[in-house]
Amino acid sequence: MAMVTIVSADHLGLPVSTKHVLSSGVAGTMAANGSGLQWSTVRNMLMAWVLTLPASVAIAFVLFVILHQAYWGNSRQSATRFCRELRQNKSLEHTVRRWRPDWHCDR
């Protein structure tokens, strides 16, 4: 049944996690057979599902801040570095001028 769910979701272009499908299938089978659920396991699965996205966002944000500071430094340094790279890369300069015609490096 898990395979049918995964293939159907893939065919429809829906995002699906094989881990979630399989663990839900096991929990559903245990409930249907009347063998009972281990509620601590179900709770842990639900917490993992709920916390995965916020934890990923938090980790990505922390990494972004660290790497941004390591590479760009403060805003004045970042503007200077951006203008230097802009002058060296003509295609980047063209793109920036197209989207932000008011941007000037002589600020």
C-alpha cells in the first residue's frame, strides 16, 4: 500500500516523504489489526513531522548569518565588495542595471 501511495503522489506531482508514508502505514496496520499503538512512538513521529520544517529553517538561518558575516562582513564592506565584483563582471552589471537602474556604486 505504501508503494501505491508513493507512486500515486509521484504521478500527480505531489511532494511525499517515503518515511512518513511507511511509518503511517505501519501505524495504520497496527490500529486496524487491533494490536494497539505504541503512543510514545506515535507521539515521537508526530513531533518529528511538526518540528522538521522549523528546525530546518532555523539551521539554514544560522548558517546564512554565519556565512554571510564571514564573506560579506558589515554592510559598508559588502557594498564595496559588491561594487568591485560588479565592475569586474559585465553580465552581472547588466543584470543589476536592468533590475535596479537607480543603483550606483559611487555612493
